[in-house]
Amino acid sequence: MTEAVQSRHTLESATIRFAGDSGDGMQLTGTQFTNTSATLGNDISTFPDFPAEIRAPAGTVPGVSGFQIRFASEDIHTPGDRPDVLVAMNPAALKANIADLVPGGLLIVNEDAFGKSNLKKAEYGDVNPLEDGSLDTFRVVRIPLSTQTEQAVAEAGLNKKAAERCKNFYALGLVYYLYDRPMEQSMAWIERKFAKNAQIQDANKMALRAGYNYADTAEIFADTYQVPKARLASGTYRGITGNQALAMGLVAAAQIADKPLMYGSYPITPASDILHELARLRHYGVRTFQAEDEIAAIGATIGAAYGGAFAATGTSGPGICLKSEAMGLAVMTELPLVIVNVQRAGPSTGMPTKTEQSDLLQVMYGRNGDSPMAVVAPATPGECFTMAIEAFRIAVKYMTPVVILSDGYLANGAEPWKIPNLDQLPQIEVSHDIDPATFQPYSRNEQTLARPWAVPGQPGLEHRIGGLEKDDIKGNVSYDPDNHQKMTDLRAAKIAGIADDVPPLEIIGNADADTLVLSWGGTYGSILTAVNQFNNDGGNIAAAHFRYLNPFPANTAEVLAKYRRILVCELNNGQLDLLIRARFARETNSFLKVKGKPFQVSELLAFFKEHQA
Amino acid sequence: MTKSATLTKKDFSSDQTVRWCPGCGDYAILAAIQGTMPKLGIPKENIVFVSGIGCSSRFPYYMETYGFHTIHGRAPAFAAGLKIANPDLSVWLITGDGDGLSIGGNHLLHALRRNFDINILLFNNRIYGLTKGQYSPTSETGKQTKSSPMGSVEQPVNPIRFALASEASFVARTYDANPKHMAETFEKAAAHKGTSFVEIFQNCVIFNKDAFDDVYDRKVREENMIHLEEGEPLVAGKDVKQGVFLEGLTPVVRELTEETDPSTLLVHDSRQKSPIYANFLAAMEHPEFPVPVGVFRQIERPCYEEALEAQVRTAQEKAGVGKLEDLFKAGETWSVT
Ligand SMILES: Cc1ncc(C[n+]2csc(CCOP(=O)(O)OP(=O)(O)O)c2C)c(N)n1
Ligand code: SF4
Ligand SMILES: [Mg+2]
């Protein structure tokens, strides 16, 4: 027992990381904390970070699973660079995460897990980091979490192993107390989740309460905190991950257009959750198709688009490799479909659970022939919703495949999402109203250059399409040299023309600075935070964030021309950078990171500083 | 609106010039299909021909129906998606021995086991025609081609056995030298609910000329083929009749004499639940056996698109037709005022 008088400090924002073995339930703990904080009205941003192995050897560093959450009373855009509080359930979790904890940060460890064997598995050797003074710069709270959990849940009558497994809820209870959060929501969740197993239900509830009460009565924390409500726009909110948002966006797009949604996919991290979300929605008329591979997934998707459905396929980089030939066919046959690429670290199998933005050039150019395709990239988890609708809008208006470049960070990260009113959703118009008397499969809308979407079943419109070059207007197979030139130009012009139909590139930060930061897709939150902070600290910098990568917004050249210096920041080895240099003939400096992790605000600030002489 | 009743063979030929080599077996198959279409009573606009890549896969361009010439080997995937989007279409998939069994072997396997209500016609010329004559997965061991000058060292795959192993619900074989047999077989395939798989022996006159003559030439046809007829014993031969018997687990061919007990002959029954009999038949290859043609197996099995639609209906009955506002609000929500 300490004698310190507890006092609640009010914070604008706090960052916690829960870390433990893959089997310790850290993702669940983090999600519970997130939901409770969201309901309290905080702005939130999360970053789950888990190993690729379902169960790497227990107790080892590769088996560590982490969940970081930042919650705030202000508007936030990133899950925080470094946690203020680290919960480490075992030595491996400590080892993998301690370098990130802010100096003076609070470290909560499960003392029980620091036995010889676990220390060895975490490659600490004979030295117990809890004893050797290496943690002196932190406020360390050692708790025999396993023992105390077992005691707390004894009444539920579980065996020792099952009882010990409740320790994540015990830890959650501690942290709930630390940040003054109510337990009701998690209690209710436990009741629902374990409705069929009263014993486990009771035990988890006991653990949660015991953790909370222990923190309270034993006064283990010298300081406790509160993070008041954020000033979010009024409305009804829910938490949402990028994958959930994307799935809902696809469903919404189809419903807006009064079309059935078909989603063809082959399981792959980190895109599988989109398939899982959609497979549950048969009552929304969603037809999911788990294909035998990614080629079949896109093949079926193109087939469904040809059949008149709103059709989408989703995968990650390695799956895009397999889809490439069929993507070319979709370009040639000018059919509307949406191709989702939830990017992960590559090349090859790479690091499946880690984020990266290194498939930009792949989706732009990774096909045989001149094969242009629209490419969009949502900037936040919530924007995955709007971009899914936008992708379908473009696809059917221009009769083209559209790629959505999401990434592992957006896919699994969560944020509060203001539930839209149905009448605020964009409209998507689809027409199959074609006069058989004048129908030509490759005639074009003058404005959009789209060809008609004639669907099997429509009398009088019988026609043949395929991957062989088609003659202009009639759509018969053609090897005519001038025709191929013309069709290649038309396909390019059609995609280029989309530029006038998308929002202009916006400037954020100090528009009249002489340095412009360029970024795209999932890095928006860190870029925005860094730019604002840089300018608040007396810097002077502007930024523009791309959500449309092919074509670039119409005003892109104009925006770039305003700035003397261009800095490109992206999570790859220089792909947007290459496009900017090639398209706009501009020298750039770039900050390129491929560590499987999002940008930290601090590293962006350092980069800005270095280049703003 | 096209009236199916008044359609003729001519209504099904497109304005495109057919570009197969003169004498190619594909012509006869095209004619047989165009002749079959009016008999099906399906409006033209509801018929779609989907193909992969190969000489055979040019087929859709010559049909005055909807048509999709896709990419090499992947036609089954496109057909699957099309049936998901519109289960009412009559979908015909045209593939070759290379398209269907080499690059597309995987997709063919899954199409057959999923049992979409489609018709798959595999033009087996035992060669890669379009790429000018390399050996294919159905070429015989020792086959000399430009890519196998010393002879292929590979064991060929038997398409019928592949289809049976893939749980196909309808498996048949026909041949380009017999328009009547083709027409009958296509009609049976069309009538079957579920995936119908038809292997067609097809003569590539340029790169594998007369590959099937030993089997189907008029002079030897009656000796070297068995035309499977429901309820009829398995017998080949014109003057001397050869019957098929089971000895232990092996089919054997023996001449029928006066002593032969007819009840010991194998009698054709394509509707057996067990696939064992169909596999016996499929294993009968030239020259050891007369080669069976006709329907090897036809069984009833739920088809994919119907099962999928049933799930949609069940889900809607149970949970009501999904509304976007409910989807958005699923899970925990909170309000900010
Ligand atoms: C991805 C890809 N690889 C290779 C080819 C070349 N190719 C076209 S058809 C073909 C073989 C066709 O053989 P088969 O399916 O037996 O058809 P056939 O021409 O004999 O009717 C090959 C290898 C291609 N078009 N696409
Ligand atoms: S190459 Fe053979 S299969 Fe191809 S068209 Fe000529 S004869 Fe027919
Ligand atoms: Mg062939």
C-alpha cells in the first residue's frame, strides 16, 4: 500500500498499449477499452498489431500481440506515436514494446509471468528486467496478475488454467480505474458473449471487477486520470474499422443503385474480414463467393458485372498479382467492377499482418499492354465507406474497373464514425436502357466515353465481348493497326477524363508556405497531425493528400506549381514519388519508410525540419 | 422480343466469318450446337457462350447469342459469377484440353464440384491448336511435337475420369464425326440440372490430324466404340459382338458366344448413385477396350446458384430484408449532442 493521495488529472489525450502473448486476449482487451471510450464520447484511434502466426510459440517475442489505443477530448488523427501506458503481460511483451513507452511512462507488468522459463523464452537470459534497474526511468507497477485473477475468480469454480485466462479482464479493470471509465459496457458484452457459459461469464465479470477494485482500494496508481469528452459533431456514432467501413460502403453503393452486390474473394490477410463482414449479409441481397483462388475470384466478379450486378473483389498484394491478367480483361471489355487491395508489406508473402503502401505502381502499371485503370485510396478507416461508394460511382459511370487501395493500418484501425443519414449518401445512376435498333457494344457516351452496359437477358442486344482487341463502335475482333491505336487512346482518354469528375486536391496546413508535403491513402492521419504540429511550433509548411491516384485530380499540376519544394512521404520505397517526378517533372525529397508500421508524427516532424531550410 | 418457337439454326449464326482451318472438327461442333439451340426453346437473349482461350474458345464469336471470350483457362470462374448475377441464364462454357485441363484444371475441378447449372463442352483434340501444336495434358505418352521432339514423357489425363473425380453430376462424351450423336448429347446436357460436362473428340487437322480415327472412323467405329444406351448391355462390334463383363474388380471384353449368359453382361445405368460404375466405363480406353461414348453418369445434386438464392431468401425471412440504417447502427452506438 502506498500513502500517496490519489488525484485525478485531466488530460487532453492518452495512449495505452496492451501487449501480451497472442493467446492472452490483448486484441479483445483493447477493443473493449476502445468501445467504452468511444461511448464516453472520446475521439479514438487504434492500432492493432499482431503476429502472422495464429499461435507463435507461447512466451516468445514473435508471438507478441499488441493493441494501441489513443483516446482524446480533442480531434485526433493517429493512434499516437508512443504509449503513455504499457500493459505487458509477459517478458516477451515487455521486450517487444518497452522501447516505445514514453520516458516516465507507466508500465504495468504481470509479475507472475517473469519466471525463469518465460525470461528465457523472451531471451532475457538470467537477468530479470524487473530487478536489474533497466526500467528505472519508468513508473513500474508490478502486479501478480495471474495469482490475483485466479483468487478473484475462485468462486466461479473454473480450473486453474481457465481461471488464469481471465487475467486480461483483470488488467482491463485496472486500466478502467486508472482512466475513470465505467465497467457496464464490458460487463454487458461479457454477458452477451458468454451467454451460453455461465461459469466463464461469471469468472470474467469477477476478474474485471476485481481488477478495478484492486486499483481503487490498493491505490496502486499514484496518479489517475480522466480524459473528457471530445467535441465531435453531433450525431449518432459507432466505432468502425477500415474493413468494416469498406464492406458497408460496398453494400450501400449497391443499395443506392438498387442492384444486388456480388463479392468474389479468396481469403488473405488483411482483406479477409471484408469477406467475413459481407458473408453475414445475405439478407441485404449480398452474394459472396469464396473462390478457389484470386484468379477465379476476379473472374467470377467480372462475370457478375457482365451479368449486371454490382460486383467487387477484394484481396491483398499477392492476390493482385494473380488477378492482373483478368484486370486487363476488365479494361479491354470495359466492364464496371471494384477491386479492393488491402495492402500489406511485400514483396512476395512479405509481412502479411504489417502495413505498407507499396502496391501503388503495381495497380497502376502491373499489367501487360497499356492498361489504364482508375485508382482511389481512402485516407481514414471511416473514409473506406465513402470511397467504396465513390469507386462504384466511377466504375458504372465510366464503365471501368476501379481499384481501392486500402492498407493493413486502415483495415484494422478503428475510429468513431458518424452514422450518415441515408439522404446524405451520394446517388449512383445506372442505366441499361439501350435501344436495340441503334445498339453498338463499343459506341461511347460523348462526355464520359463509357460504352453501354448491355446485360445478358436483354432482348435484341446479343453481342460478343472478349480480350481480343475490338473495333471501335461495333466491337468485333480487330487487328487493324489504326484501330488499335485509336482504342488504346480512347481507353487512356476515358480514365484521364475522370479527373474533372473528382474533388480537387486540397491544401492543408499553411497554404502560402513554400514547401508542400505530398502523401496519399492511409497516412493521412499522421501527416495531418505532423503538419499541424509543425506549424503550431512555428514552422511553415503546406500539404496535399491524394485520395485519387489515377487520374490525379485536375488541379494537381497547378497546386504543385505553387511550391518551391516538394516533399513526398509514403510507406514504400518511392512510388508516388516516382509518379510525381515523371508526370510533373519536379524534383522531390522523400521520406520513405518500410518497417511495417505507420508513420510516427515525431519522425515526420524531424523530416520536415530537416528540409525546411 | 425474339420468339424462341420460331427460331431456326440460322438465327444462331453470327455475322462473323468462321476462321478455323478448313476441315477442323470445330465446324461440325458449331453446326451441331447451332442446330441444337432452337430445340431448347430458350430465347436467344437468355443464352450466353463463355469461353477461355484456344482455337475452340473462338466459338462464342460465331454464335448469335450473348458471348464472352475470356482468358486462358478461367472461363469457369466467369460463368460462375454470371450465374450468381443471373441464375436464369442458359450458360454454355467452351473450353479445350489445354484450356480446361492444363491452365484451367483447377477452375474446372471447382466448377464441377460446385454444380452451377451450366454446360461445359471440352473440345479434346489432344493438342494445343492455337499455339501451333505443342503436346497437351491429353496427348498420349510419347507424343512427338515441336515442344516434345523426343516424345512426351507425361502421363495423359482422361477428361471423363477427371470430371468424375471432381464430383460432376453429368458426364458425357461425344465426337465431331457424328452430328446426330452430338446433337443428342447436347440436348441431354442442356436438360440436366447442374453442371453438365461433355468431352468432344475433336479433330485438329493441322496439328493432330485424325487423332481419333482409330476409334471413330466409320470403318472401325462399330468395333472400337460403345454407344452407351440406357438399360442396354455394353456390347461393341458388328459381325462379332464383344461384350463387357466384370471380373472381380476389372472390366474385361470377351466375344459373345452362344454359351454367354446375357445376364452376366454389364448393363448401362448412368443414374447409379455410386460413381464406381461410371469410373469403370471411363477407364475403358483404346486399344484395350472399345471406347464408350454417350452419357456416363447423371445424378441429381443441388446446384450452387439455387442453394445461394435459398440462403438469401432464408436470411430475409429470418431477419427481414436488410435496411442500410440497421446495418450502420449494428453493434454499439452512442450519440453526441
Ligand atoms: C496466360 C496465357 N498463357 C498462354 C497462352 C497461349 N495459349 C493460347 S491457347 C493455348 C493452348 C490452347 O490449347 P487448347 O485449350 O487445347 O485449345 P485448342 O487451340 O486446341 O482448341 C495457349 C497455350 C495464353 N493465351 N494465355
Ligand atoms: S489448328 Fe487445329 S484446332 Fe485449330 S482451327 Fe486449325 S484444325 Fe482446328
Ligand atoms: Mg486442344
